[in-house]
Amino acid sequence: MAFYRKKYDIIVVGAGHAGCEAALSAARMGCSVLLLAIDLDKVAAMPCSPSIGGMAKGQLVKEIDALGGEMAKISDKTAIQYRTLNTKKGPAVHSSRTQNDKIRYHLAMKAVLERQPNLDLKQAMVEKLVIEGSGVSGVLDQTGFGFQSRTVIIATGTFLSGLIHIGMNKIKAGRAGEFASYELPAQLKKLGFQIGRMKTGTPPRLNRKSIDFSRFSIQEGDPEPKLFSSFSKEITLPQIPSYIGHTNQNSIRIVHDNLHRSPLFSGVIKGVAARYCPSFEDKVVRFPERNSHQIILEHEGIDTDEIYASGLGNSLPLEIQIEFVRSVEGLEEAEIMRPAYAIEYDYVNPVQLRPTLETKLISNLFMAGQINGTSGYEEAAAQGLWAGINAACRVQNREAFILDRSQAYMAVLIDDLVTRGTNEPYRMFTSRAEYRLMLREDNADLRLSEIGFHLGLVSPEMWKDVQERKEQINMEISRIKSTVIKPEQKANAYLENCGSKSIHTGVHLDQLLKRAGLDYESVRVLAESPEIITPRVARQVEIEIKYEGYIKKQLREIEKFRHLEKIKLPQEFDYDSVYGLSNELKEKLSKVRPASLGQASRIEGITPAAISVLMVSLKAFGK
Amino acid sequence: MSHSTITAIATPAGQGGIGIIRISGPEAFSIGSSVFYRAGNQGNNSRLLDNIKTNHFYYGYVRSQGENKIIDEVLVNFMKAPHTYTREDVVEIQGHSGIQTLKSILDIVIQKGAKLAQPGEFTKRAFLNGRIDLTQAEAVIDLINARSSLSLEIAVSQISGSLKRKISDIRTALLEILSQIEAEIDFPEDVEDSFNRKEMLSRVQHQVIKPIQKLIRNHNNSFLLKKGIKAIIVGAPNVGKSSIMNRLSKRDKSIVTPYPGTTRDLIEEHVDFFGAPMVLTDSAGLHSSDDPIEKLGIERAIKQIQMSDLVLFILAAGVKPTQNELGIFKLIKDKQIIIVHNKSDLVMDGKAFDMPKEFKNASNISVSALKGFGFNRLRTEIEKKINQKIKDFDDPIVPNLRHTKALEDARASVESVYEGLLNSLPRDLLAVDLGESIRHLSDITGENPTPDILDRIFSEFCIGK
């Protein structure tokens, strides 16, 4: 067996959104990294929707940015539309979303990878892990050529035993037109990993010139786009709208009449699909009362005529797809450039991972992204960053990088995965975060830059900038709290003008700012700061004061939560011998092997009494 | 070390006359001294906190917070860590005026920042802080498990689970409101934004706040809580009345709560019977007697029978009732009766004798106080009778003290939701209070405190339409 002469610290298998972030973060922390892609022309590909962000995903992207990751920057370089969602539902749930030119996205990420010191990007299809003792020491490609390393991160997306379905046709593929890996999942099974199967899919791509856009309504981006990354300076590409249309009863009838030709409904597909992302067959079956479903047409890029037809996802034979697509008003003449398809793939039940994303079975082996049962570029990228940092910490003998659920969405994502596992493709939602109010897009850099700086992923200048901003925010808050507004005519005229009650005695400015209908603008009018207050600082000041009561409440909750997080459970703790626990709970605890009592408390079925029992046992037998 | 301060009514079993509120934790001293007013020094407690003499009984009063009315005359003992049961700072307040007063004191202690102790929590802390030998771990675990399941069992069993159902209904109403808000937040492209503050206000008011208030009122006005169920054990001498009483009151030493009574003429035990407090009175043996002192005792017993809600009439199993026993039956026949055939271990068939017809019409249960047979059936039968009684007097659903505390916490959170709706608070903030109120109600029902809102959303909204 031939091995490459260079020995790496870290090999990353797969150069999708997880693999790219993993390789970049580890290389930037000073590790020598090899990133292997099956096809170098598919690095950081967007095989489904050409967009980044969205509900809760936007928060993940901002967090990746605050920790020195790449996704937000590439997104800004390639965005052709910006929108902020949920602006009317409260500051904690604002989420950014961009439409992106997918080819430019791929090229921009590839360029960053190529310029990155310590990082080798190579084309190879990995078919085997090299295992020594209970740890991994490298990989073999499909020709049997080997690469050696101290740690390996598997980020293979949908490529493990990938199987594409179009009607009753089955094609072994990781994505349309790309090889799938059947050797690697077989080896993982042999090593003792519990493997499950999931299903996802993608809608057809249509030729722009064949679409009658006059039958669609236009959805423009925000008039004042907000950049994703705090490192970005400007929008470089022209901004392009999307188009909203609807299917009709005829479309529904066509799919309904051909359900028997859908692999989804003829029992061919066994993988579990996500409930939040139904294919058109699903919609027809699950929502029979609806006569129409929304579709959105999105440009895949500036230099291409391909249009992503969101909402038309299906796994029907091509002849039915053509008939179905053309039933939609405005798509009567539409040419399908790429058919829709469904894909089944293997995933590794993530309860088999430690909170670092290292596998419990094989030391120095990490897993990140869709292989862990998640869905979405952003979820993948967050895990990639997390695994990359942790592999680097392992190599450099540094303390593991583990954020808790009160610090970041990515911590919620990983804690959910390793504690509760998942049996449907896991997507991030804001309702999964119990401390959502603290985990906002607008404060991601305030929350995480310091950690990124200490890891070596955020530059000293950036960290200094954040520190200065924090200081400005605190100073402005104390200034506002100590400013009293007198009941003078000018002030009252302003208040009445804003629809707010006039004042008759002196009132502290922070009390006025707390009123519904008043924002930081009222501070500028009533008692402007002598300092220059940037919009970013103003926004933080406004949120901190307006929602002070709720923020304090969450901070108290977080304090209680951290109490249990701090009580560590030894990894070799023998749950079977714990007196007074049901067998069911013993089994669950042995499987998950929680790192702390806090993590144990989030395992399904664990009661407060069981936690008390664990505390007592830990004291009596645990040490 | 624990970060929170806990409290509970902690009167040890078997002791009558006084009740003890125990406070344990870092703030025990400050909370204890803030509710206590020393006799002769009523205005100022700050000096007390600075110079507390530990292990010393202070005499004084607990006053109500608002009206500054004296609630009870008490003795307070401040005990410094680590020489206490929990090895934390502990304060014990001894009151002596009955359960209602003890509850009022507890309320004030909780208002001052203590949390109602979880089942078994004092003992758990004692163990974790090294007060109890490590070899006792299993005993401590047994105690935690027993008390936790008991407190759930009470919620489930009370009036055949109707309390649990009622609270589950309120919780479900909250879940529905929260799911709608979360669906609108997490699926802005799928779920129509139909948020209507007026409609929400009305739902919160009618489906949540009002039912919670009613339950809290039921607790506060409870016939049971004020009077308790009075049960009397009667029968001829030597049929085993005392042993039965002991069996009934001792089965769970942990739930025997002797409330301070007034009359000590008859032997009384106060038993918490699946959430319903019951006073068990062991009457003197009823038989005709010429002895004037015994006669007096019998007259008292007859009076007690008239005042009681439930009579346990004890017979010796398999033995034909005597004239005397037929006479006793006449005294009790208009009451709720359970005829208990004791010593059933001595006969093959406990009801083999020819019972009078009226006897047969009553509930008949065979037990052996000696061997402990039949007591589960007896308990069930007593519970049935209690429930019947409660139905006559009360709204059928009466939460106990722990449930009421959780309900009060839930009410506070829901009231914030209500105010937030009035003040146009954004939805991400409303969700915080909604989640909190659901957690409080889940404490009572044992349901998941952080339910899967997403499951609910997927089942109720057309996601990905």
C-alpha cells in the first residue's frame, strides 16, 4: 500500500459546506490540513436552493462569521438578493437570507481554500479509513493510495450509499452526476456504527427563456440590504428579484393520478424525509384540502439561465414532471434543464458522537454535516467549523471547544444531535433555542468574537473593534439611564407626535425608551449623546433597554441552567449499576453517555427525580 | 453547594400541637429574619440579622406582609452551617395554630425568595453535602423516588385524575397559543401571519387565567383543607381498632402529617389521604357499661360519630355480630359506612357468617391488621367515600399545596403574557412567558416541561404547503 509522504494533522473528507469550514478553521489555527473532494469543480456546491440563511439559519451564519468562518463572507461576495425575515415579530427572530450565484459561490470558496496556508486541496474519493488500535490514522482513496493524519473529519453529505430516484429508476450517486461511496458506509457499519437512512430531494431547474414571468408576482429584495458578514464592505453583484406563482388543481391532479409512479408512495423509498420540506407528492397527500400551493422561481446565477423552481420538488418520471411543470400558469412552455429527483443516503445516528463531534467508537475520528442527520448548508457549515476547531484542539492538546446552549445556536444544534439524536433530517429552528432572546443575529459578534480571538480565528483588530463597540454600548446605556427628561413642551410635543403619552414630571430616558412605539430615534431627539453613536451601537442600546426585563429573566434562567452543566459525569460511569433508575433510563444514559448532568437532563424521558438519583449516585460511587 | 434556598412544612411525623416550617440554603438566615418579628422589638429586624445567636430560640411573631397583621406567635431557631441537617444554613419556624396558619407562613417565606422544596430535597441536600453516610445512598434514592412518584400519584389519583386532566387542558391551551406564535416565527413563508392580539387576549383570559384562578380559589376555600374529612373508627373492644388505625396512618410514614388538633380526648391521627387530609379518630370501644368514666367516654364517641363524615365499623371477621355491635350499627347507620372485617387471617372466608341485611348493603372489606392484608382495598374504598363527600361540598377539583404553588407561579407568568399582549410586546418576548408557564404546569402533571413545539406545529399547520 502506497502512502503519500507528507503526514497531515487533519484530513477532511468532503469539500461541501461542512468540509470547507472544517478545513479552513483547522488550517487557520495552525494545523496542516488536507481537504479531499471527489470533484474539485463541485467544492462548496449548492445542489439544492441557491440561497444562504433564512430562519435560524441566518443566526448560524452570523455565528460562523463571528468565529472567523467563511460562509457569510462568501455569501456577501456572491449575493444577488438580500432579505431580512420576520422584522415584525421581535428582535430575537430577525433572520437574514440571501440568494446567491451558485457558480460564483463555488469559485469564491475554492479561491479562499487555495490561498489558505497550511491547507492542501486535492481531488480524491475516499473509500476507507485506516484504523490503528482504537483510533484513526488516515484514509485510502478508491485506487488504494493512502494519506496519513492524526485526525480525520468525515463530511461526506449525502454521498454514503447515495441512491437517486426518478420515477422507478434508481441511480447510484452522491448527487446527480456524481459518484456515491458504498465502501465507506460498509466499513463504518463493520466498525460498529449505527447507520440510518434518510431521504431528501431537489426541485427541477427550468430555462429562464421558456418562462412567462408576466404570470408571476415579483418579490424584490430589501431596499436597504444588510450585509451578512461584519467583515464585508459592500455588495458587488447586481440584485435580482424572485418570482412567486402558484400551482393549480390541474397540477395537483397530475401528481395525484401518478402517485403510483412515485417511488415515495410506492414503497420504494425507505429513508425518512423531513416534515418541513415536503415533496409535491407529499403535499398532495398531506394537504388534500388545498387547491393550490405556492412556488418561488429563483435565479441560480447571473451567467446562467437556470431557474430553481422552489415548491415543485418531486421524484416522478420525467414525462410526468414535464406535464406537471407545464400545468402551472406561466410555465406552459417551460423547458426542464435538470429534472427533480429524490435521494436516499446513509447517516450516522449522532448520539454516537461526543459534544466535540468526535465519535465515541473511534478516537480522533470526527463527523460533521449531513452525515450526522442534518439538512441545510448552514447546519453543515456550523458543524464543520465546530469539528475543525475541535480536531485542531485535539492535535494541539488544547481544551475542547464546546459552547453551551445559552451561547450559540450552533451549540443548540450540536447538543440536540448528540443528546437526542434525530430520525428525520434535522433543521435549525429558532424555537429549538430556549435562550433565543440572547442568541440574536445582531449580537453574534458580541457573543462570540472573544472566543474566536482566543482560538486564533478572529484577528486582534476585529476583536479590538468588538471590545470598543461593547464599551460604547455600555457607556450609552448608563448615560441614558442617568438622563432625566423634563416635562417641557418640546419633549411632550415629540412624544405626542409618536403616539406616546406626554409626561408631567421628570422621567428617566430609559423608561421612555421602554415605551412601545419609541425607539433609539427618541434618544437622538430628546437627549442626543455627545459621542458619535453608530447604527450598530444604537440598535444594541435600544434592544438592551427595551427588553431589559426579559433579558434579565433569561440571564437568571441561564444561571440555573449552567449549574447542572457544570456537574460533569465521568465517561466510564456505570449506569447499569445505578440504584433506583429504570432500565429504560439506564439504557438511554449508557447510549448517550452525557458529559454533564445538564446534558443528561435533556435526554428524552429523564425526570427531575432521575437527575436527583444521578446526583446522589455520583456522590456515592462516581469518583 | 446549592445555589437556591428551599422551604417546606417539615413537621416530623407523630408530633402534634406544633408545626415547623424549615428553610435551608444560602439565604435561609436573611429570609428567616425578614419574616420574623421579635417580641418587644417589632419594627427593626436588620439588627437581628447582624447579631443572630445560633441554636437559640427566639420568641416573636410572623406578620402578614401587606397589612402587617400578626399571623402566628412563633419560636424561631437559626442554625448555622455545617452543623445542621442539610449542612446548609437552616432556619426553623415553629408555629402552633393549625395548617392554614402554617401555610400562610410558608407563603410569606416563599414571597421572600425561598423555593418550595422538591420531594426529598432536604434529604438529598443532606446527602450531597456529606451529612449522611455514603453507604446510605440507596436509602436516599428510595426516598427521592418514593416521594416524587407520590407527589405525581396524588395529582393523578385525585378525584380519578380530574385535577391532572384539568391542568393538562390548561397546559394544552397554552401550548396551542405558543405553537401558533412559534409557527408564525419559524415558518414565515408557510404560516399565514394571523396574529390577532384581541383574540389572543381572550384566549389567555378564558382558557388559562380564569381556570387557574378557579383552581387556586378551590384550594384556598377548600372544605377539605379547612375542616378535613373526619373519619371515626368504631367497634367493640378488642376487634383491632387501634391496629387498623396504625396501619392506615403508618403505611406511608412520609405522608402522615399530624396537624395540631384541639381535642386530645380521643386518639387522633391526621392522614394525608391522596391529597385529602383526613382526621382519623380511634374511639373507645363502644359497649354498654355502668362505669361512669367509661360511660363518659362512650358518650363522647357517640358525639364524634354524629360529627364525622365517614365511619369505619370494625368487626371480627367470621364472628356473628353481637347485640352490642348491632346496637352500634344503629348509631351509625345514617352515616357513610365501611364495615371492616378484621382478623380475616384467622378465618377461611371472612364473611361466612350470616350477616344482617343492612350490613350487606354497606361496603364490606376484609383485612388483617396483623398481617397487613386488604389495606389497599380499604384505602381505595375510603378514597371513594372521600370523593363522594367532596363532591357534596366542593368543586370536585382541589389542588394541594404544592400544586397550588405551581399554579400561582404559572398564573404570574401568564399574567405577564396578558400584559404583554396589551402593551404590544413582540412575539419573541411573549413566547418567553408562555414557555415559563408551561414549565410550571408540567411540574404538576409530570408532562414534559419543554414539549416538542415543532411536533405540534407539524401536526397542526400546513408546513411546506
